[in-house]
Amino acid sequence: MTSVYVFGIILAVLVAAVLIAPLLERGEAVGTGSSPADHLEVALDALREIEFEHETGKLIDEDYRTLRARYAADAISARDAGAGSPGTPETGLCAVCDASLKPEARFCSRCGSEVAG
Ligand SMILES: [Zn+2]
């Protein structure tokens, strides 16, 4: 009987390890060891999130502007570090977040980053 009990505990520990492992890996990916592509993705996710929270009234204008500037700078530095393709005004898309731009636009209407050229 005891061996069955021990086997059950081992099985439970293994199942717990399998469930927890992806969570730990995810935590590491968001940390400092991530690649530029991951870094860019994290910054763009953050931009979308603060935009949503601003629209729903959870984020005041001042905080929104501060955070947006920070994450846009983050996204630009990640892009310059090698993530994604360099954007140009000719593509009509924002180099940072891929939003479509008006031909005369100097700033992206979605993420607020400056349009080159
Ligand atoms: Zn943009």
C-alpha cells in the first residue's frame, strides 16, 4: 500500500512541474535575457495595453503620455537593435507599430513615434 501512496505523490509532483515550467519560461522571456524581437513585442503589447486603458478611462492623460513615450522609445530601440524591418514613409506604415500613416503625417497616430524623413 505504501508504494502506491509514494507513487501517487511522485506523480503529483511531476504534474505540478509540467504545469509550472511554462510559467517560469514565460517569466524569463519577459526579463532582461530576451531577444530584440521579444523586446519589441513586449513594448508593442504594452503600447496597445496603455492605449486601451486610456480609452477606457483607467489611465489619466498625463500617465498615458509618459508611458506611451517610454514604450515607444523602448520599441524604437528594440527595432534599431535588429527586430523587424526598418520602416520608411514610402511604405505608408509606422516603423514602430505598423499602423497606416497619412502621407503628410509627422507622427504616428497610434503610438506617437516620429515618422522618419
Ligand atoms: Zn506607430
